[in-house]
Amino acid sequence: MIPGQSLLAAIPVGVRRVLGRLTGPQPGRTLIAIVGVSAAIGVLVVVTGLALGLAGTGTVDADETDYWVVPEGADVGTTPFAYEGARLSGVHSMTEELRDDERIENAHPVAFEPVNLYNEAEDESAFVLVMGVVPQNHVIAGIDTSTLDTSYPYYNDGGYNGTWTGELLASSAAAELLATDASSTVSVVDGDSEFEVQEVLTDGHELGFEDVPVVVTHLAELQSVAGLTESDQADQILVSASSSDVPSDIEATYDGVSVSSESGFDDLAADPTSLPFALAVGAALTSLGLGVAFVATMMGLELTATRTQTALLQAIGFTRGSMTALVLTETVTIAILGGLLGVALGFLGIIGINAGAASVFELPAIATMESLLAVYGLGAAVLVGLIAVCYPLYITFRTDTLEELTR
Amino acid sequence: MSPEYTDAAVVCADVSRVYNQRQSRFLGTGADPVTALSDVSLSVSPGEVVGIAGPSGSGKSTLLHLIAGLDSPTDGKITVDGVDVSNLSGRQRTKFRLEHVGLIFQRFYLLPSLSARGNVALPLVEQGVRKRKRRDRAEELLEQVGLGDRMTHRPGKLSGGEQQRVAIARALAADPALIIADEPTGELDTETGNRVLEVLVQDHSERAIVLASHDEETLAKADRVVQLVDGKRVE
């Protein structure tokens, strides 16, 4: 006998027993266990997808963005609203340096600042979130900035004394708050800067901008209004790059910055005060609890109902180790089958939620679907099996061989 | 142990089994002790088929369980294939059964989710035999018991006689020195039972077989029959 070989040999027997039960005349308990795990993992995938989506909505997301360069320690998930936190300095020069790197296709500095704007014509004022960008002849952060003056005159090589354009793009929510439309003029309360609305954004669907009071202007002009010119500050730099080495190279080159990737899981900062993180953790705990309860209960019932089989195996010489391997294999196999079904259900759920959000509330995708979610779901299913096996093992080792075989 | 038992496959020397013997000194006496077997001595030679006869409750099954290492005697000594079974730990008894004993039960006890071949191969799984060898051995045994065309059938698709033949093949899989059969034909009609017994006793050469039954026809297949009454051996 080869040491350990019997434990390994018990594994395919365990898998065959599960599949045999499923295709046999009484698949009930096994099916219920699988459905239970699939429901739990499905919920886990959907809620985690929502959490990832929530984490992602905090950033200025766009298809062309692969990485976000943010101040070290900043929670990229809440960056647009964390305007009191740390900011990047020297962003114009940093952006130029990044653009000089041939691996980087584009880099765009972005700043956010809540500003109290006043529409004198309508006597309306409101705080709106001003997003400052360096206009390009293409989409930045999901917004077509080509209607802004791409010569970016006010910056004037860091002098902040060029021609003031006062150009502003307003989301429909901001336009409504300020009672403005295209060509309206608004001024900064407690300041003398003026802006003219070039366009009301009705096509900001990708970012959900039309529902949020946001206006977009030249970064340099926002810096001037917000007092960010001295250190040339912005909140983040959006980077699109083809090489995966870029994030680490950026972090090595610039002190005090960190780079978040497009991967949604990276957005889930392990911060207990973060709603997305709390959602993800809550979903994980709930799903684990539900899954473990289903698998442990159903496997326990199955083993109780088939104690003579356990007794037979022990009678013909199956050791405790082999019985453990067998029951563990059966439990984890059930959990994995449930996990596979659960991941599929979860992805369908995410598709449904996003479709529903788009059609009912005209919101962009609110839940994220990515391949890592499948790996996460299956990993959770395996964990469910590993935790749940304690009860089936308890039932197994409580079985009295002689009593069962003479019953 | 008597000298003439030296080469025997099974030796039982003054074996007794009393249930409920240990009682709490503090919590009362509980149920009365029950003597299931009392001072039974027996030897079985290699290649011999010994029948254990007796009415219900005579101790037939108890004796078989003790010889098979499924239970331990309260008194006496049992040696099987040179191994003293009387004082083995639970773990040692499990290993003993795997290596020395093939078990056949009245109710077959096949795993319904495995094929006939999978059921036969179970002892070999525990022995760590490689898959190809397990498969070959299981198929060889199923051919031997006349089920060559039923290898992939699950127990639910087999008749009672066929299921018992699968159980016999399973008992033979690890090539044990001793086969223990407890009422092997108890669930079968006479004709089927006879066929199953023929399979069981065919070509057993050096393998000892101890079978318990209250059926005359079954016991007729044995080389000799030991009679038990009220847990005692009677001549």
C-alpha cells in the first residue's frame, strides 16, 4: 500500500457518490444543498458586484481609463467627494512626463471642488461640484471636452495669467439647480470669476452625470478659483496604458502617489467605514452563513439517512482518515457545484440589475461584472464546503458500525 | 490455546460476550447484563466452510461479529489468520478487517450511488491499489460471480441475487484469508440463494468461510456445522 494513496483514492469515490446521488432516484437532499449554496453564492456575487460598482462610481470612470494616479493613502473610491483630503501636486508637469512615456497612451489630470455658483439673471445660487480637466479633442472621463477651448490658454505654461475662457459644461442637474441653459453666465459667490455655460450635458449617461449637479471647466481655471494654483494641485490623473508595469513604475517614480488599477476589487479599500467594503463583507458573511447552514444541514440529513452505508464502509476497513477524505470530498463537491450555479445566477442577477437600473432610473451600470467575481464566488463556495464539513464528519464518526449493520 | 489449533484460520478459545456489563456505581444498575455468548470455542481450518446454526438469539451473529473484529469479546481469545483480534484497538480492528476478512451481510449493503464495479473495488480503494488494478480486479471478480454483463449497473438495477453476488465479489476483492457471511441467503428465494451459495463456496481453496444461517439448505453447503443455543455451543 502506498502511504496516503487510500486518502487520494477516496476523493474520486466521493465525487462519484455525489454525482451518483444526483442522477439516482433520490437526489432531493443533495439537490437542495446545491440550490442552497447556489442561492448564497448568487447573492454574494450580486452584492459584491454592487459593492464594486459603488466603489467604482466614486472615481471618474471611463472606458479609456486603466489606472488612477491618486495621492498615497487616498481612497480612490471616494476621491470625487474627498476634496478636503490630500491632493496631487505639480499635476501639469507630472501629466506631461507621463505622456512622454511611450507605454502611456493618455494621461489626464482631474480636480474636483465644490463651488458656490450664482446665476444673476435668475437670482439662483447653488453649490455644485466643479470638475476641472485639460480639454482635448476627445472624451475625457466619459465627457466630450472638444467643445472647450483645447488650446487651454489660461494655464500659460504655469503662469495662470493667460486668457480666461470661463467655459463651462453643466450637467442637467446642475443646470436645473442654477436655472441656466446654454450661454447663461454664472459667477463664483465670494469671488469675481465668471463662467459661461457652453452646453448642458444631456448625454452623460456613462457617468450618470445628468442626475448629479456637476459642471466641467478648464483645470487651470478651477485651480484659480479654488486656490490650487500655487502647488498646481489636482485630485487624480487618469491614465490609459497598455503595459501592466506602468502602475509600479509610476509609484516608484513619484513620491506620495499610489496607482489603482481598473480592477474593481482594488477599489474595495479595506476600510470599515467604506460602504462598498461594508457591503462586500456583509455579503460574504451572510453568504457563508447561509451556504454553510444549507450544506451542513443537508449533508447531515443525507448521512443520517444513509448511516448503514457509512457503517458498511467502516466495516470493510475504511479508516477515519479515509472517511474524512470521503465526506470532505462529498461536501466540497456539493459546495463547488452550488458555487458554479451560484456564479452563473449571480452574473445573470448583475445583468438584470444593470438592465433594470438603466431602463427604470436611466442609471449607468451600477453593478460590476468581472471574471474575478467568478473566482471569488467559487473560492467562497469551497470555503463553505470546508466549514460545513464539520457537522457531516460529526455524524459520520458518531455512527456505530455494529449497531447500524444489525439494525 | 489447544495445540491442534496452531494452523487454524480461526481459533476461538472460551469466548464470551456480555452486554450491559459495565454499570454505574452512582447512577444505578440500568439494564441487566445480557450474555450473548458464553465460553464458545471453535476452530476453522484454512479452506474449510463452517456453518453456524441456531435459532434467533442463539448468538450466531455475535460470534461472527467477534471473529470479524466488529466487536470485542468480554472474555476469551480470538485469533484470525494468526492475528489476536481480542485485544485490538478500534483502529487496529479496522485495519485487521481490511487485510484479513471479507464480510457478506444478509442485506447486501451496497452503495447505491456506485456501479457494481465501484462497489466491488471499495476495499481496494482503502488499500490504496491503483485505479487500473482496482478496475481489473473488480471486473475479474464480477466475471467470476457471473456478472460480467452487469459491471456498470447500479445496485438499484440489479436483482437481489445479483446484488448479493456483487457483495460476495466485494468480500473477495482484497483476497482475505477469511470470509464471514451472516445469513447470506436470508433475503433471497431458495433457488437464488442456492446459486449465490455456489458462487460463495466455489474455488475458495485456502480461504476459510464461516457462515451463519438458520436455513438447512444453506448450512448443507458447509463442511461441518456448529450449533449454538442460548449463546452456548452444543454438540
